[in-house]
Amino acid sequence: MEPYPYYYSRRRPTAEAEEPSDPNFKLLLEEMQKMEMRLGQKLDEKYRILEQLVESSQQKAEARLISLEMS
């Protein structure tokens, strides 16, 4: 029986890991970075839309409150 559970015996990645020698690695890395940028832009756009919806709802709620106070 091993002294440690199986998951402790796995090799852990290190900060000093070298880039693979695969010539397509840099192309793959560049494509992944582009995809990350696109996803980030999509998230930013969705965040802006949500902010606008929240602001709009807040303005409507404030207008309703004012109209209720006036009546």
C-alpha cells in the first residue's frame, strides 16, 4: 500500500515548465489567446448590457416611487 493517496503521487506542474517542442504549440497558443480575447470582449459586452438594464430598472423604480409619493 502506498504511503500517500493516489492523487498525491501525480506529477504537479511547475512554474519552470518548458514549452513543448511541438512546432504547432505557438500557433495553438496564439489561437487560444485570440479566443480568450474574444470571450473577454463578449463578457464585457454582456456586462455593459446588464449594467444598462439595472440602471433602467433603477430609474423606473425611482420614477414609480416619486409618483407614489406625489399621489
